[in-house]
Amino acid sequence: MDKMMELRRYMTGSWGELMEAKAKEQHVHEVFERIAPKYDFMNDLLSFRRHKAWRAFAMKKMNVQPGQTALDLCCGTCDWTIAIAERNGDASVTGLDFSEQMLKVGRHKIERKGLQHKIELIQGNAMELPFADDTYDFVTIGFGLRNLPDYHKALQEMYRVVKPGGRVICLELSKPIWQPFKGMYYIYLKGILPLLGKLFAKSYRQYKWLPESLAMFPDHLELKAIFLEVGFTHVEAYPLTGGIAALHIGVK
Ligand SMILES: C[S@@+](CC[C@H](N)C(=O)[O-])C[C@H]1O[C@@H](n2cnc3c(N)ncnc32)[C@H](O)[C@@H]1O
């Protein structure tokens, strides 16, 4: 964030908010720098591989066509970035993430698939995108929005860089809807998941962050309302696997 903007925030009395946002960014950065080498393995384990079905559903809804460009925010180890690049013909895909370690894993996967000529990876902050207005056909964010300090502002940035008529797609963990399942799920999330993180990735504190970040995150209807507030039209929200995850799609 540039100095003028920081000064302006200070002058308008939101210095505390800025500090809170910076603290969250720094914490999230440390989490992903640490868990990067085990991230893909842990995703399979902790979601019982459900994340693969959620990603496939997202791709089906996107229906990517050759020639369509995409920006994948918080791309991490690049699963979604690669899936889009495999579908959009000669068009380019950009992945952006602020964790060098996550990008390193993603870069290896891209090279193994021989896709380095069409995927550009950028180390940067999803809150301040270094791209012009109206640039991409798709802007995607997979399991990233929950980790950002200001969901509203992040979606405004995505709205800015997607083309008119283009789509912003968010795949994210969410809050189960059905009460008996909800209770069991929270026992797993808060009690068991961090222990699995400790056992398999030696990262208890980092995996404890997952339920903490979800507690602060809007449910699928609240997130749909935020999409509408930002200005997206034709907003669709799909709860997945009983609401454990949700897919949101908005058109600019
Ligand atoms: C849970 S991972 C998701 C990775 C990938 N999108 C996927 O679907 O598996 C969240 C990613 O968001 C990135 N991230 C979090 N906050 C960020 C920010 N402010 N700017 C850029 N990347 C961020 C982290 O580094 C991490 O790679």
C-alpha cells in the first residue's frame, strides 16, 4: 500500500483497521510460507479429496472457451490456474499469490505439464492488483478470499480488472446449512483438523487458522449479498457438500 494511502487512512481515523489488516496479511503469509510443501497433500487428506470435485464443478460452470483470458488470484500451488490453462487454447493465464513458497510448488507443477509458455506467475498482493481495468474474461479466487483482510475491497478489485460481461468466480469454504451435520463438521474442523495438521505437516498453529478464518467469513447467502453490493449481476451461489464449501459467480 502506498504511503499516501496509509496517511489518508490515518487522517480519516482508520489506522486501527489498517494495522489489523496488515497483521492478518502477515499472519496469513507466514502460514502459507510454512505449509507450502505439504499443502497439496493436506488438501487431499483434510477434505477427503472433495476439493477435486468442487474444482471440477467450478470448471464446469465456467465453461472456459479457447481464447478466453483468466487471472487466478491467490493461486497458491496453481491447481485452478493449470486447469484453466488446459482449456483456453492459446490464450494466457496469470496466477498471482504473495507466498513465494506456494508459487515455487505451483511453478514446478506448471513446468511438469509443459504450460510455462502460457502461464505467468506474479508474486503480489490480491488487495492491490497491478493490472489495468477491464483486462480479463475470468477472475478466479480459490480458497483465497477468506484469507484476505477485506472481502468487500478484494471483490471490488476483481470487479475492476474483469472485462464488462466477464465473470468473477469464488470457490471457498463455507458454513454448513443442516444443523446435525453442522455440529459434527465443527467438531472435525476445530478439534480434529488442527491435530491432523500437527501429525502430518507439523503445523498445528497453521491449521488452527483454518477454522478461525472460517468463523469470521460470511455464509454463502451473505457472500452473495456482498457480490451484489459490489455491483455484480446474475450472481449465483452454490453450496457444495452440505455447505462445507460454496461457489459464487458474478457477472460484470
Ligand atoms: C488456501 S490457499 C489456496 C491456493 C489455491 N488457490 C488453491 O485453490 O488451492 C490460499 C492462498 O492465498 C494466498 N494469499 C493469501 N492472502 C493473500 C494476499 N493478500 N495476496 C496474495 N495472495 C494471498 C496464500 O499465499 C495462499 O497461497
